[in-house]
Amino acid sequence: MPFVSLSVFLCCCLLLGAPLSSSAATPATRLPEAGTWQARREAFARVAAWAESRTRLPFPLRVTASEVAPGRAVAKGDALVRFHAPRLVQGLAAYLNARHKARVAARWVDTLRRNDKGRTVPRHDLLTALQEQASLEAALSAAWDRLYADLSVLGSPPERKAMDRRLRDPADVQALAAELGVLRAPFAGVVRNRPPPVGAWVDADTPLVELEDLARVFVSVGVPEGDLEAWRGGETEVVRGPARLALSRLPGAPGIDPGTGLRLIRYRADNPAGRLRDGQWVRVVHRAAPRPVLWVPEAAVVSRHGRAWCLVAKAGAITPVAVRVGPVEKGRVPVLSGLKAGQAVLVEDAYEWLYRDLKDLIRFVD
């Protein structure tokens, strides 16, 4: 025998927006409240240090003191390792010797020039002295450049005038080499490895200390291709329990993670307390820019066949209205579209009211 399916009839009523009358008393209604809402997205992200350094020196050395350990935070310029390096001793001695020769040559040229005023110096002798002075000045500059290059990699490039005041005779070379033989932190960060032990000889270009800058960090968030637009604008932060850490999006197009195919959005975060570590996985929450919505109680939204509906009461009739909504927040639902301000919606027993009313609308056919 033919009959009308209850679910089919209900869908037709909803899709056509037909009013549903009832012999029962009209349920409780409420007007929606105007407000704003921020769409919320969550994703996992990987933290990377702002900068990393595997400090190594271009000459062999012997460790005389080690002042750091793994996990220790250091400031820029802090001593990491003290050492003895024969090349520094040789560089200081070479610079001292070249400076002495250049000064002697300069004094001899001055003497010849003074005597030349009395026309007692042959022109050939003066030219020869000037050439010798130029050659020794070039040798002095080369010796300084070599010394400066070696000292610069230690994180404390010297000033030439200050060096000249400290280095006056050969007796100063060993003491100054010991004072300058210090590897210093190129930036504030956290030590990752244990340096070589005291007394160990280390070859040239061998990593001594691994340092990472965690005062700021990179945070790479992986999101599906279709969600990229939802992550534009708004506010993004790392969530770790009650703690929140704001993120600033970096310019440039998102990259692609070859392992997962997710698009990678890069952010920067200040990390003064060092709460985030290099390589750590964290949960990131993004809230889009606020948009105007109408807030209704959770009970006012009916879900049916993958769509959301509100039941609008007007002049004793109940009319289903298709709506687009966001997720429930503290017992309320943001209505993004479909509902107008001033339309009263059912807030109690929406499903029960519909089913109770069907007995008056459906006529079965034998």
C-alpha cells in the first residue's frame, strides 16, 4: 500500500520553507543577539631556533678551560671555551715584528728627508728608503689582516690602536695570546653540546660548541591547502596549557611539507623565557578577524541531513529557515547567514515540537 515517508515529508517541509502549524501551545522563543565571532582553527607546528651556530676555529688549539655545559643559557659575548693556540702566538709575534720594522723604516726616511734639506743625501738613497718603507708597511698591513681574521672568529674583533697599546715588546706575546684565546658566544642562546675536555687538542675546523638562539624562534604550521584562506589575518598563538605565546606571520608564500603535502605557514615568536625548544611540536590556535553574527542558544539550531535550521516563530506560525552556523561556544551558536535580526526562534523542544506536529499534517493512504 502506498504511504508517505515521515522523513521525506519533513525534508520537503524544511526545503520549501513551509510554515508548520500546531494545535499545541507555541514553544518558548527568543530573539537572536547581535555580536561578533572569530572563526577558530587548530593545527600542529614545529619549532626551529632563530639561529644556530656550530662554532669552529680555522686553526688547531688545546683547550685550557671549558665554561659551559649542555642546556646552559649564555649571553652574547660570554666566554665558552678558553684555549692555547700556537697560531695566535705566531700571529702576535709576526705583527709585533712587522710593526717594529715599519717604524724603523719610517724613522730612517724621516732622517733622510731632514738631511736632504741640506742637499747632503743622494736622491737614490732617499728613493730606496721610501721603497723599503712602502714594502714594510705592506707587510705590516698583511700581518695585521691575518691576526685580525683569526681574532674575529672568536667573537671579539680587536681594535688596532688598542692592540698596539697592549703589544709593546716580545714579553707581551704569550700573556696576550692567553688573554685573547677565548671563544665567545656570537649571540645569546642555549648550549647544545658538551665542549671538548680540558687538555684536549682540537684540529682546525672542528666544531667546539653548538649554540642555538632561542630568544626568538620560527614556528612552521602545517595546514591543508583548502584552509589557507582561513589562516589569513586574525590572531595566531601557541597554546601550552594555560600559557599563550603570540605569533607573527612572516611574509612570503607558504611552503610545502614533502612528507605530508601540507602547506607550511611560517611565523615568528619572541621566546624570552625559553619555553619553546628547537625541534619541539606544539599546538597552534588561529582566530580569524572578528565578523558580525547573530547569537542564538544551542537549542535553537536543528541539524538535519547535514544542514542547520532555525525555527522562526511569527504570527502563530513556525517556519524553518536554513542557516549557516559556526561551532557551539558556551551554550551559544553563532549564525553566520540565513537568519535576520528580529526573527524570534524556538529555543525549547524544537525536535519534539516538530514530531508532535506531524500527526496533524500527515495523512496515510491505505
